[in-house]
Amino acid sequence: MITRYGLPLAAAGLMLAALAYVLGASKPEAPPPPPEAPPRNPYANAVAGTGIVEPQTESIAVGATVPGVVVEVFVHVNQKVKAGDQLFRQDDRELQAMLKLRKAALAHADAELTRLKNLPRTEDKPLALAKVNEAEENLSDKLDLLNRGEQLLKTRSMSEEEQIRRRKAYTIAKSQLDQAQAQYELLLAGSWKYDLEVAQRVVEQAQVQVDQVTTDLDRLVVRALVDAEVLQVNVRPGEFVGTTAGQAFVMLGNVTQLHIRASIDEHDIPRFREGAPAEALLRGKPEEAYDLRFVRVEPFVVPKKSLTGENTERVDTRVLQVIYAVVNAPKQLYVGQQVDVFIDVDKAGAKPRPTGSGKKATPSSTTTSY
């Protein structure tokens, strides 16, 4: 009896249990909640885009003008610097030696110019005058011999050949006197103006060479050109630095006023209006919204660099970059941080609300994807 009715009933029960399990397993599971709440558009009609936090001066990547080995670093992260403050210094021993050589050449050229300006020397005048007197006495002696020869030639007491020799000696003595007198006058005249000009140009050339080496030495000391805060230090003493473009050994920026560089998709550019109210939402904490104040528009549309990874996202999209100032920037904002930016296109030209940080974003049924 049990076998006759029990087995069919057990089989039927198992079939019902299996059917119930299949029906329960086929029900769709509730989707899991997202790891973080997506950003909500606070406006009824808005243009959305991604933004990058940057300093008021933009991020200044300080490089090196000449390659070399760094011997000293003067700054550290979060340090405030003034324009002209030293950031780091490279090895300058070779240029220091060259500077000494250039300065010695300058001193030599300057001494030569001074010597020419102070000619003639007082000690040279008596010597030149003595040579003139000597030449005059010699000429007088030759003239006396020539006159005596004329008398002796008349009486045939001296040959004509000897008289010719005396006449030539007189001519030579007269030329020697003229030479001595000319040298004496040249000595009294001092240096020739063109010699002074040449010496002056040599001094100027030597000075330029000293200035050149001094400039090269100054280029080995990298300085800040604006008042800013040190955001990064990517160099240490002993490291070799080059002049390759894009190398940032020290990153500077004026973070007194933070800016946000918002990228607007090229398809949304016709809807964008300058001066419209805008808000930024922190990623990871989208419930916090911060008012933005319009600063300027970068008029050159550039290729999009910040990709979100969406399947529908085009990599050849170009974006318009708009700069906003963060009103009452919170401490949670850091340079380089990404934020979500929403721009109210229904209130173009309206002034942004003056109160700004820590405001709760109001969810809206209308969202704009970006």
C-alpha cells in the first residue's frame, strides 16, 4: 500500500520542489547599487563637461636651460617662493675657472688702455731730447768737416772723392736729426687716437666675454619667475638634468585662487554661453557642489585628452576649454584633481551666486551625459 501510493506522491513532491526552485532562480536579481553616486545635474538645462583643477597661474613646469648635474636644491614641496628666488643650482666649476680667465684678459686689456692714455712717460722725454741734441751736434760736426773740405779741395789738399764722402755724411747726419726731432714730437703728442680706440674696443670685447660667462653662470641657477607655491620637486642633488621639452624638475603655481579648466564637447559649444552660472562637483563626493565664477574662454578648440572610457566616447572629439575661478575653494580641492562641471545655459550672462562652498547639489530629473 505504501509502495503503491508513497512513491508517486514522493515523486510528485520532488517535481513540485524542482519547479519551485526553477521559478525562483529565473527571477531577475535587483541590480547592485553603484560604488558611488553619479553626479547629478543641478540645472534644468545645462552643458556638462569634465574639469581639471589648476593654479591661477596655471601649472608652471620649471626646467633647466642647460644640461648638467644638480649640486643643490633650495626648495621643498608646499614652500612659498617669490619671483627671483633660487630653486636649484647646477655644477658651475668649469664656468668659474673660465670666468677667472676672462677677468684676467679684461684686466690686461684695461691696463694696456691705461698705459696708452698716460703716454708719454716723464722719464722718456729727457732721453728723446738727448737724442735730438746728439743728432744736432753730429750734424754740426759733419757740416764743419764739409766746409773744411771745400777749402781743402780748392787748394788741392784733399781729393774730390773724400769731399763727396763728407757731403754724404752730412746728408745722413741731417736725416738723423730730422728723425730724432720727429720722434721727439711724436713722443710729446702722446698716443694716437686710433690706437686708443682699438685699445678701447679690446677692453669692451673682454668685458663682453666676462658678461657672457657671468650670464652662463647665472643660467645654472634656476629661479622662480613668479610668486607661487612649490607643488612638486622632481630633482635631487647629484642628478643629471637635461633640456628635453616636457621635463618638469620643479612644478610651481599660485594656489591662492584655484581655477578649473572645463572641457566642453564640440557638440555642446553652440549651447554654451559666456558668463553663465556654473557649478563643480567633486568626484567621490558628488553631493558637494561649489560655485564657479567665469574667467575666460580659450578660443582655440583642442583635441580631447581626458577620456572617460565610455563605449560611445569618440577619441577624435575636440573640446572648448573654459576657465572658471572656484569661489571659496575648499581644502579638498587639489591641483590636478578632476571634477564634474555643469553650466546653466538658461541663465546666460547672469552673475554666479556669491555663496559657494559646501552647498548640497539638488538632484534633477534632467541629466546631461558627457
